[in-house]
Amino acid sequence: MIIVDKITEVAEALLQSAKEESVLSMAAFHKLFKDNTLENDKYDTLESASRALAYPRFAI
């Protein structure tokens, strides 16, 4: 399940990493969520955030 309230925060973290020509570390990614958040929900949210940033022609 996508955590809609976190899409913007995750997208901003991805953009910041890109601006720094880096990657968003796993530790930093997981810190964006509450400890009891399901892994599948985190990754569904990550996918949604990355799709929101992608040029529509290249989005999966």
C-alpha cells in the first residue's frame, strides 16, 4: 500500500540525492518512515515517488 503522506518527502529525498550526484542510502530511506511501517509499503511508496519524478514517456 502506498503511503500517500510520504510520497513528497521521499521524492524530495530522491531529488536531493540526484542534485548531489549521489544515491539515497537505505538507512536514510528507512528513516523517512515510522519503525512499524511494513517494508512493502515503504517500497510501494518509493516506486510511486520515483514515478512521479520520471518523465512520463520513460515511466514504467
